[in-house]
Amino acid sequence: MYKHFLKRLFDFLLALIALIILSPILIPVIIGLLLTGEHYVFYFQKRIGYKNKPFNIWKFATMLKNSPNLAGGFHTTRKDPRVLPMGGFLRKTKINELPQIINILIGDMSIIGPRPLVDKTFDPYPEHVKASIYNVKPGLAGIGSIVFRDEERLLSETTLPPQEFYAKHISPYKGELELWYQKHLSFYTDFMLIFLTAWVIISPKSNLVYLVFKDLPECPKELK
């Protein structure tokens, strides 16, 4: 019952409340983006959603409009030259993701779920993951985004090309984490993931997620 009815009800109510509470943050960000960078506020991008159907995700603009066609493609590293003046702060604090509250309100997304990906970052998933990862709606946050909260650091420090490191090490483990989530989907799991999402913003180096969920898939040594 939770998965098919209550989760959607909670998503809608919490998203509506969040939009109201966060308006003192959202409005100044909108004004700031209008006055800096390339003077546009929202970035719309086609992502893979529920049952692998595409939808347009809302985000605050943090990078140059032509970023996907510049060096780096869909992978962002530390000190990426494509990031706009306000972009670094918005990305670090995850404020750039907040417009996805609108996606939640209209039913494209959930508060908690696997992050919606573009084709190029979805394709490296193993076939069994691609077939089932979006049997739940993609989320604003989730187990994958908590564990990989500092994915940009991993991509910056590796000696491999970022795309190769992502495909070889990040993608397989992230996929297993999201399959773990589906097996453990419950109100308790979602509640704790909301708490942990806020926690890692305050304490980015914390490994509390592994203490709360002791049966998570083991993290590969390449990602530690």
C-alpha cells in the first residue's frame, strides 16, 4: 500500500510544503541567476524516468548552456571551467536540485528514488539494472546520491578518464545500491534516506548511512 498509494500522497504533500518553506531561498537564487552567468534560471534536460520513459527534469542553471558539447560531457569534475559563478555553491549545497520539487508535484518524480539519468550515464549500467532500476519513480534524493554525494571528487582524483572510471567502478555499485533500495522500499527506509540526505550536506564525510543500513552492498575498494 505504501509503494502504490501512500508514497505518492506523501510526495505531493511534502513537495508542496517544501516549496512554500524554501521560497525565501528559491527567490534570491532566481534573482541571482538572472543577474549573473548567462542570465537564465532553469535548466531543462531529458532524463530517463519511471519504466524507462523520458521526461524533462528541472534544475537551477549551474553550467554553461553548451556544457554537454564541451570537454567533460555529462561528467563534472572539481573546478570544472564550465561551472557558472553561482554554480559551484548551488551544486555543493544541492540547491541546484530544488526545482525538481516541481517534477515531484506533477508526478514525474518522487522525493526518494534512484536519480534520473541521461542516456550516456544510464547506458553503463549492467543490463539487469537497466531493466529494473526505474520500476520505481526516480527521486530528488536516494541511496545512490547519498553514497555518491562527492562523485565529482572521485572523477577528479582518478587517473582514468572520468567516463571510463564512471562506467567501470561507479555505475555498477550505484546500480546495486538502487536495487537494494527497491527490495527495502518502505516508509522507514524513505524517512531515513530523507534524514541522511540532510545529514551528509552538514557532514559530507560521514559514513552514517552504512551504520543505519548495515546490509548495504559492500563498497568496492576503488571507491573508498
